[in-house]
Amino acid sequence: MDDSLRESLNSCEHKSVRSSHHSEETKRNLVHRLNRIEGQIRGIKGMIAKDIYCDDIITQIAATQSALNSVGKLLLEGHMKSCVLERIQDGDTEVLDEVLITIQKLMKK
């Protein structure tokens, strides 16, 4: 595959396919974080099954929510610095409305 086609396919906003272009290191970092969160969820399920004190379970839920928020913030930062920037540079200012909606979703509690 030639470089121009590869670059086109890896861009955030392709004509027919939307995708991101995270570095392999970023992907590994995100997957590692999500694997840990998955483990936290399994731990919470185990705590409930073992009738662990509610406050301790709630503390673990809060920690898991914080970890998920951290993943969301990392993804948003990368999105802003690459996908959104590229689309604005291409004259597509509608992406700003998309980003605002995304931020609103992240901020919901």
C-alpha cells in the first residue's frame, strides 16, 4: 500500500469511514487502562457477591468511574489535537458542534 493511501485510511475523517489514528503506544496505554478497569468491575461484582460493606463497594465504584473518566479525557485530548484540528484546518467547522456534544456527554454524571 502506498503512503498516501495509508495516510488517507488512517485519518480521523475519511469520506466513508470514521476512524482514529492513535499511535501504537497510545493504544497500548488505553487498552492497559481498560483492562485494569475491567478487573475493577469484576472485583466489584465479587464484593457484592460476598456481601462486602456497602461503603467499601461504593469507594471501588468511585475509583472505577475515575479511571473511566481518565480514559475519556485522554481520548478527548487526542481527538482535539488530531481529528478536530485536521477538520478545522480543512474548513470543517461543524466538528466544533460535535466536540461540544461529546464534552457534554463526558461531563454527565
